[in-house]
Amino acid sequence: MPERAATESGIIVVELSAEHELEADHVDAVVDVKASSFFTGNAAFANAKEVAALVRLMEDLGVQASAFTLQSVQAETQEGLLTRSSSALYTVRIRLVDMARVGDVLAALSGMKQATLRELRWGYTHEPEARQDWLEALARESVKKARRVAAGLGVTVAGLHRFSERTWESRAFGNHGGGAYGGGNEDVMPMAPSGSYSLKRPATTSLGFPVSHRKKVHVMATAEFQTHPAPES
């Protein structure tokens, strides 16, 4: 836990930072399905045969029916006439919570002629709670640090003057580098047509798709404490 402390005009400034890793606990696979018939709403899952085939394949892998959400339907019409026989492009979201089966699901999707994996959205359900715990730990440590510095300077801590915190993210693994990402509990990874995304750790299948995902969360806290001279003994 890197730390820095300084004093200026009766103020002790303590700066602490820490780095943590989060592993995704679910992933949303966004899939485009090209179908030969047009339906809207939940009827698409039963009546559009290509979409129904996707559902059956996923159910064979243990994916529950409640995991499927129809996000959009784009109809392809001839001469401006929209009928049930119009072809359509369905965008389906599949939420996977059994992370041990992600590789099997991705392998099955890659074998479907009418389905294309558009992106993976990695989710971290407990991230907000974890971030709060990490911040509280830094706040407690900043108080301890300020008191140690004050003792060395022959003063005492009078109270908190100002406190600020900052967090940023970078992927723990992957070929995207260490760029910063916005604070959220979901990480989106679009799929290239060639399926070129891969992990640098041995958590991948021969598909080239990542089957697990982690990210690093960096937390920094800056606390300023007022001081006053220690009472004479």
C-alpha cells in the first residue's frame, strides 16, 4: 500500500493507494441471429426457428430460459411490405452465471451458422460493496499514518481538514493494454469478426475468445489533518 505524508501550515497530508483485482461473476453474451421469419417480443423465442434453435442449444448446456432477453429486432422487407415471412435480424442477450460453462457456450455459438457473437459484457455484482470496503480501509489507515507522523513531529492530530478519493480501472489480463476505464460494474468487450481477442494467461480455449475475465481497480485516498502542538509534559 503506497503511502506519502507531508506537513504544511499545521496540516498533515496523507496519501495512500492500493490495488485490487476483481473477477467477473457473470457475463452477458450479445448474439445476432439471422432468421427467415419476423416476430416481435417473446414470440420470437418460440416461433423464429433460428432463435428457437439457439435457445434449445443453450438449454442443452444448462442455460435457463430466463437468461434470454430479446434486445432488438430488425426486419428485412421486400417492396416495403412487412409480413411474418420477412427475414429479420434478432439481437439476443444471454446472461451466463455459471462461469465454468462460458467456454462451452462460446464454442457452441461459434458452431451456429446463423448466429454471430457481437460482444461480451463482463459483470461484477459485488463491485460497489468491494469498492466501499477498500475506501474505508484506506481511510482508517490514513488516520493511523497521520498519528504516526504527528508523533514524530511532536504535534497531535486535531481533526480532519479535507478528504478526497479517486478510483480507476485497468484490465488485469487481455491484449487491450493498461488503459483506464470508467468506474462501473460491467466491462464490455466487443468481438472482432475473426474472434481475435485472447487472454495472456492460460484461461482460454482454442476459440480465441476469453472464458474468464479480471480487472484491476486502483483506489487512492488523500486526507488532510489539522494539528496543534502537543501539550507540554
